[in-house]
Amino acid sequence: MNTNHHSTNLLVNLGIDSLNEMQEVAQTTILQDNNVLLLSPTGSGKTLAFLMPIFQLLEENIHTVQCLILVPSRELGLQIEQVWKKMGTNYKVNICYGGHSLDTEIKNLSNPPAILIGTSGRIKDHLERKSFEVENITTLVLDEFDKSLQLGFHEEMSFIIGRLPKLNKRVLVSATAGIEIPKYTRVVNPTVLDFIVEEEENSNLDIKLVVSKEKDKINTLFQLICTLKGESAIVFCNHRDAVERISDMLNEKGIYATFYHGGMDQEERERALIQFRNGSMSYLITTDLAARGLDIPEMKHVIHYHLPLKEDEFTHRNGRTARMQASGTAYALIHESEKQLDYFDYSLEKLVVTETTRLPRPPQFQTIYISGGKKNKLNKFDIVGFFSQKGKLEKGDLGLIEVKDFISFAAVKYGKVNDFLKNIRDEKMKGKKYKIEVARKVVKKEEE
């Protein structure tokens, strides 16, 4: 067992002074009890709530996987991996998910991590291939397990849990209360930590009704976006095809929007998120896939192009704004022909958006693509050094930098991009020539 002295260092590495109340309670309970169900709102720090006690449970003299964390989406998995790495423990972590190179994963697993994170389909695959040993896996975390159930991963999860003979600790985590726990998890009468109730009344959230005169609400959305003065927003729709159509039409009108949904391949999804995160795209048009578990910054504005059919999805979407102490606004676009939903209050204050042709101010940054990443031994410092020395960029010209396995992305101020590309045309980074160019926009499939 690891001592608390280490824990203090971990917090320093994470840049926080202390755990919040929910994290404290979760840590104590997970260490004491074998079956725990943690219910806590999105954005409240659940990841740390289970990673801290897991750190204390790891044994230094065991050199195979000790803890398995199953996640419904690769994005959530990558986020957990980042937090673990930031903690700066001496324990290795690996992540496995569909769309990631199997060979890379198998190679990673040949020197086994203490913590393995993965989506259920890919972990099942590795179990069948015997890519890692299960003898020392004593802790299992099912993060956002409600989402996994919703996405129909019952069989894979049941298969995986059936293959772990030595499990003695199971932690289920969710942002939604009242979910029935499936039998195959073998979690019976868990200790329930429910932190959702108090947070439901989100007093900082302002909800406004925006009535569209036309049945096709795209013009109303356009006018609404023009009133946000260039502040970014997430626009939620109920269907993938609507997401792409709306993104396209907004772009035609001169709005910098990108889209994100479950039908896109991994690389496209990542590129869309990076461009939204680093501020080179101001608006993310998406399905409920982005309502939780995504690593995107706090938003001031959430727009419901369609209201979701269920109230808890409405709550999740709104959880993207007005978190903790910040305030935010959710806008519901309504047309009189739509069927009214029971959970929604249609007598709310109506916001009248006026006709305008003034576009919101464009983003300050543009995303630059680099054809190398971690596996090419590149890191953030290399990129910053190269961009500022050879690219002649000043400090404020460079925004967010993200380094993936084989590619990286950096945000550069719009006005500086052309000179920058000229300056580095013939230059090498760490002795090697990389392809460095403006990242492509995510576009609809038919056009490619």
C-alpha cells in the first residue's frame, strides 16, 4: 500500500491543493469497501475520485495489470489516461480502443501496465488474444457504466468480467442516478455515494426559449449565434444527418463551425474536437455523444437545436455550462409545430433574436497539423521551440498544442500562419523533416 505522503505529491503534480468533499469520501470508501457505486455530476472530478484510491491499492512488486478501467468511449479513456499521467506516479498506464493500432497496443502490453484502460470491445479482443495476464487484476472500474449500457455493450462487459477470477473490488461510476446495476457486474448491495441530488438545482444556469418562425430553424440558429459576439457554443441535435447539414449551412454563411458524431471515424472526431478546443472553430455541432465524458472546456452557451426526448439527456447537455461557480445559458430552439415534451417548461422567458447580417468575430487561431507525435519522440517543448525559433512566432502567437501518437496539432494566430509556413518550409525539427500545414476542416463524407 502506498502512503498518504505520496498522495500530497500527486496533488502538487495535478496543480490542486486538496481533494473536494466528494473525492475525499470516495477515496475512503473505495479503500474500505469492495463494491462502490459513485454517482456524481459531470465535471465534478470523478476521475480523480477513483484514481487516488487505486494508486494506494497498487502493489509495487507486481509487474502485471492490477486494475482494469472500462469506458464507453475512447475520449473518456484518453481523459483518464491524461489525469493518471499528470499525477506522476511511477506506475505505467496503457489504453486500448477500437480504431487504435492493434500492433501498437500488443507491443505496449508486452511490458504490462499496472493500470489498463479500454473500451469493452477492444479489451475483449485482447483477452481472447491473451495479450495480457489477468491473474493480478483485483480492481475493476466501470466508468460511465450507464453510457455503456445505453450503447449496448452488455455482452462484451459480461464476457470481460467473467474472465477476471481474482477481482475483489468493483467501482461503478455514473453521472445519472437510478440506473439498474446489471447482474453480470456481480456488484451486490454496493455502498452508494450519491452526490447528484444537491447539484441538480443549478442556480447559475439560465434557460431561454428561442422561437423560430420557420419550421427549418437554421436561420434562427444563425441569428442566435450572431448575437453571441463570437463566444463559442455547443449546438446539440438529435440526429447525425442534422449535425452535418447544420454545420455545412453555417459554414456557407461564414460561421466557423465543425461537427462531431458517432458515425465519424476516430481521426475525424479527434480533429474536430481539437479544432474546437483550441479555439480555431467557435461552434461545435453535435449529437448527445458530446453531452458527457468529452474533454472540452467549460462553455458559456449551450444551444438545443432539438430538445432531447428524455429529461436526463437535457440535464447532461446543460452540464456543459454553468459548472461549479461559473454561470451559463442554455437556449432551446422551438417551432410551434413541434410536439411538446412533458419535462420542458414552455412558459420560460422568450429571447427574441433580431435579424442581423453582422457575423460574429472570427476565431483568433488556426490549427496547424504536424506529421509526427509521441512515437516519433516529439513532445510539446520540441514543437514550441521549433515554432518560435524557426517559425519566428512570439509567445502570444501560439495557442494550445496537442501531441498524439503519430501526429500533433498546434494552434497559431490567424494573421501569422502564412509567414510561419514560409519560415519553416525547409527547416527540420529535431533533425527530421515533418509535414507541417494548415489542418483540414472536417467535411461531410460525400465530398471527400
